Amino acid sequence: MSSLSYRTALKIARHELRASRGKFFFVVLSIAIGVGALTGVRGFSSSFRSALLDRARSIMAADLSARMFQQPTPAEQKGLDAIEAESIEITPVTELLSMASAAKTLDPLLVSLKAVDPQKYPFYGDVQLQPAGKLKDVLTADSVVVADDLLVRLRLNIGDSLKIGNRIFRIAAVVVNEPDRLSGNFAAGPRVFISREGLDASGLLAPGSHAGQRYLFRVPKPVNGAPISDSAVAQLKDRLEKLLPEAQVIDYRETNPALTQGLDRATSLLSLMSLVALVLGAVGVAMAMRAHLEQRLDTIAIMKAVGASSGEIMRIYLIQTLLLGVLGAVLGIAVGTGVQVAFPYVLGKMLDVQTSVHLQVRTILTGFAAGILTTLLFTLPPLLDIRSVRPVLIFRRAVEESADPFVTAFFRKVIKNAAQILAIVLILAGLAVIATTLSDSAIVGQVFSLGLVAVLLVLLGACALLLAGLRWFLARTRLSLPSAIRHGLANLYRPGNPSAALLAAVGMGVMQIMAVFLVQQAVVRELHISSAPNLPNVFLIDITPGEVDGVKMMLKRQSAVTAEPELLPVVSSRIIALDGVPANQAKLKNFPRRMLQSISLTSFPAAPAGTTVTSGRWWKADETAPVVAIGQRQAERLGVKVGSKVTFAAQDSQITATVVALIKNDGQHTYARAEFVMPPAVLKGLPVVWYGGVHVDPNRVGEVQRALYKSYPTITVINVAQALETVRSIVIQITYVIQFLAAFSVFAGIVILASAIAGTRYRRIREVVVLKALGATRMRIGTVFSVEFAVLGLVAGVVGVGFANLIARTLLDRMTVPYQFHWSWTVAALLATSAITVFTGWAASFRVLGQKPLEVLREE
């Protein structure tokens, strides 16, 4: 036989593809579903994440915010000017307290002024006004926009005059919601928006004034229209922290802890789904291609008998593999593109989740490359095994102990065969590269590929032990079992049966699918907690100890209040030393020294709701020693850790407390204000002011404000109901999308596993023929197969679900999400795996059961 050219090899490969469409259907299906899930999940999650980040930016009204309590120095201003010259937009927001008065009211009212440039502010989001309008059209040098409670307290209406400083302004509108309400000051007094020109004209800004300054920054979008990258924001943040050492610099992801955690967890989970889709597709390809090559052993033996070399035969099947990979990848991209287009429409109709469609070329190319690469990688071992196929072995394989040269003595061949070792190394390297690309992390790629190998080896070992145990069990119970059950169980380790490989493949697939399900259930459960409809959305400031009981009773009588109020005792203090170093000499990290003079201490016997201890431990309920728990972010900026000493001054007392715990708040409770917590006994006897939080129907906040003002006019009401509803709606959307994409990924995984199981139907042809020739009925053969498939699915389910729980627990620990074991889901997963295995095996073998032995033997 002359040397086989690539053109001739292509013709042979194409001819064989046309002659065996049914066999290749499962290969193409596995590739297509895997690539479709990969591109669909990754593409839509990227678009959805971009939309979510835009909404997160609207909660801050910018990409970054830098809070200062003094005007920038000349050097700092020069640095800000340099940043602005790089097309980064900057606008200042000045916040201060002032007195306001009106002709209808003799007594002046303390108000919280917010001076902005209406032509720039806000960079993201909109200020909602009543009557409806744009802030830039309403707010001028002679007008102001006020909160509704100012009209209540001063008995004014829109259009009336309000005196602020030495200037009289016209009330142009009422502010219903402002995008950066959660990132601004919760100062006493109703909110009043004023233009920067109006603030300058009022004469309130003077040297030494206690005005707070926030600079908002917007990073320009890339020229190609792509979303602003996180790295661009991170680089600007690092630059600002160095330029403004006295400023608190935060980005849009730090505005609300619930939103930040939701985004981080969603991103991690969606990346996991992409990786799972990749692996499941590879499992399906490996199983289907292995079954196909086993069916071509006769052809391979004949070609070798007439003089073809192993390299020439491998060339044919390599080209065939490439053709299948390209076809499956193209179909998968079509499926994935359809998913990207359909998901926004379906979610928009069902869940009111508005996401624009962005067909990303990078995602499509990644899916295409991943489909072809995984196909080639996972067919390398069986392709290389073509070299060991001998014609004499093939022609008498029916009487050999094992007719499967692709699974026999796997480990022995790997040890002796350098090419197989190289193939395994290439598979690991390829998986690591793809995982790194999908997760944008080299560490994730390495951990994923090595972890996959470790799990696969354990699965193979566990399956081998289970099969050995099954053989031992049958040897001792053979006569006491019904013949159909005995035959079905014995089929699992009959010569030529790929039970070990199939158990490993199905077990790994079940593990991946169940891990995604368990992780998304836990993440969604946590997100539902942070988006609960009864969390505080109206906050009360400056409640005296004598008013606490009365406020509680009054709030209980309000029908608009839907939950018990949360009350927080606060002691005003200041920090005078850190680990023995005077506060004015301490090295702080973006923590204004002025803030050391206004520290709020509070006390709780146990960690309050929404508070998690990240380091150290909480004290006992009867603790009397001077200890303190500090917010993790504050501790980093102060440079303290567990074991550090912090000296506080409150009234005439000094308290040197040992840091025993670092804590993290979810930002959803009133207790989130508790950045410095001590045992009640330590603060006993010090003057206390109470703060409160309560959940009010967002449409009826005005009723509660009026009732509180009537009974307790000195209590300031901070209404953030609309702002928190925005955050809550975003978190709810995250949960819906996670569930939707997880369901799609699980469905795709089930289809791939089903195709992998169905791809083994050609192995059963010879056995069916023999059994029917010996007189077995279709019912008898069906019973034998059902027992075999049920046990196969049950064993694979036990191994897969067990590993899935271990993986889910590890991943959830890294996400700081509590793990819970659920017996109901575990049992359901085991039964579902067994049922799917039986159904798929039956569906794939049904046509074979209906054929006559002679017809099948002629095809063979």
C-alpha cells in the first residue's frame, strides 16, 4: 500500500462519516451541547454582568468616589487636574450642615446641604424628582430641590422661597430618590440639593467650615464600545489612594455589601458553569469517540493487514475527529448564539430583567476553539492506541478475555508508553489553558485541571473497587438471586464491557452537575436573605434614652411598618492611641485623621444580625474586660489586627481595649453602623444616643415621617427606601439569572451524559445477537439491561453525589457561604441518575432489541 496522502485520508474519513451518521450523532451532539452551553452561559453572563455593573455604578453615581474632609492641597489638585486631562471626568459633591428658614416659619431648621454641578452629576443613574424632570433643567443658581420632609417641617410647597445662608432660593421640586443616597452622608436634617453656584452665593463656605467633599470619577469607555474593565477602575483607585492619602477611596463595587457579594458570587458561579459545560462536553466526546473507534477495529485490522501503517490510519481518524469537532463546534456556536439572543428576551418577559444583547466575538472564538481542542485532546489516547492494534488480535477478539484494547491494562500501558503519558500531559495542559481563559485566572486553571485529574483517578479507583466488590458479592449469592438480576449485575464486569470507564464518566458528570446545583442553591439562599423584603429602609437618628420605649410603641401602631424596629445604642468617642502610638502619629491607610475624633462605640452581648466574625472570636455574654470588635475594613485602614490595643476616650473616661475580633457587616441592618463594638458592661454609665432602623412600605414612608415628626420632632428620619429597593431589585435579578443559567447548564449536562451512555449501544449488539440466538426474549433482554443500567446509574450517582458535596463545601467556604447537606436532594439525585441511565440505555438499545440476529450479524 503506497503512502496515504492527506487528500486520500480526507476522502476515506468523509466516506466513513457518511456511512455511519448514526454513530457520529452522539459525538456531534456532545460537542454541540458542550460548546453551546459554554458560549451561551459565558456570553449571556458576560452581558448580564455588564448590565449589573452599570446598575451598581448608578448606586454610587460614578465609577469611583474619594471622600475628603478638607480641600485638596496644591499638589493634590495638580494630580487631579492631570487625571482629568486623561479624559477621566471629575465632579465634586460638597455636603455640609446649615440652617434654613422660611417666612411661614419663625424657627430655623437644620438641613443637610448637597451641592452638585447639575450638568455633570450624576455620572450614572438619575435623580428622580416630583414633578418629573431632569436635575440639570430644574436646579439653577437661584433654585433648590428639597426632600419631602422639609416641606412637612416648614409647612412649605413647591414654588415657595427658602432662605439658606444670606441667599433666598425658590423650591423647584421634591427629590424622590438620588442614585448615591447610600454612599452619601446620613447627616441630621432634611436633604437640600443646591447648585455649586448657589452654594458660593450663599456665603456658607468659608475657611475652617466643616464641609465634606466627595469627588466622583467616571472612567471613559473603550473606543471599541466594550464595557469599562475592572482593571481600569482598579488602576485609577490605586492611583487615587496614593495621590490622596487622607481620602477614603471606594469603587462602585464597595457601595453596598449585598450587591458586592451578589456580583462576586454570581461571577464565580457563572465561571464554574462555563468550566462544567466544557468538561461535560469533553466527557461526552471521549465516550462517543471511544465507542466509535472500537467499532472500527475490524477496518483498522484490515487496513493494517494490506500494508497501512499506524501513522496513516491515525491520520484518517485525526482528520475525522477534526471534521466532527468543527461540525459540533459550529452547531454549538449556533446554539450558544441562540441562547444569548433568547435569554434576554425570555428574562425580560418573565422576570423584568433588561439586558441588551452583545454577541462577543471573543466568546464565540473561545467556544469554537474549546470545542475543537477538547475533541482532539480527549481522542488522543484512543488514537494513539491504534498503534497497538494487531490484526490477529482483532480477528480472534471474540474468544479473548477482554475485547477492549482501549481500556485493558490502562495503567500498565501508561507506564510503558511515553506517547500515552505525553497525551495525558497535553490533555492537562489544554484543560488548564481553557480553564484559565474561561476564568481569567491562571490559579483557577491550574487548580481546575489538577483537581479534575485527582477526582478522575479517585473515581476510577472507586469504580474498580465497587466492581470487584460486586464480583465478590455475586460469587457468594449467585444461586439465591433471580437469573435476570444475576445476569444484569454480571454484565457490569463482562469481557469488553466499558463499565469502569462509563462509571467514571457518568460519576464525574453527575459530580459536576450536582456541584453546580448545590452551589447555586446555597448562593441563591444567601442572596434571598440579603434581599428580604423586611430589612430596614428608614433610619432614625438622635433618639434619646427616654424616647426609646415611646418610639417602639408608636412604630408598632403604624400599619406601614412591616417589621420590628432595630435599635442601636451609640456612645460618642475618639481614638487617642493605636498600640501605644498617639493617634496623631499613627500610620493610617486612607483613613482621614479627622475621623479619629468622631468614633461611634456600641455594645452587644452577642454578634448582632448580619454581622460575621472574620477573624478572632466574639466574647461571652457576661464579659466585663475591655475588649472590642472592629469592622474589617476599618481595621485595615487603622492598621490594627486581633491582639492590637486601641485606646478610646469617651467623656472623661479612657478605655484601652484589646481587639478580639474583626467583623464584617452585610450592610442590610441598622447594626451595620456598628464598626466598633464592646461588651455592654464596658460602656455602662456613659451617655448614650440611640439610632434605629425600620422597614416601611416604600410608598407610605411619608405617613411614618409625619407621625414621628408630630410626636418626636427632634428625631431625624433618613429615608433610603427607594435606594434600597433599587439594590434589592438588582440582587433579586442576580438570583433569577443564576437559577436560570444553572438550570440550563444542568439540562445541557444531562443531555451530554445521556448521549455518552447512548453512545455505548454498539457494544451491546453482539451480546443481544447471542442472547436472541439462544432463545432470550426481548422482555428478558430488556430486564437484564434495565438491571445493568440501574446499578450503573446508582453506583455512579453515589460516587458523583458524594464528590459533589465535597466540592460544593470547598467552593462555598471560599465564597463565605454556609454549606448545608440536604438528604432530600441527595436521594433525588441518586434516583434521577439511575432513572436517566435506564431510560437512555433503553432508548439507545430499543432498535437493537427489535432486529433479527441474522440482520445484525450480516452488518457485523
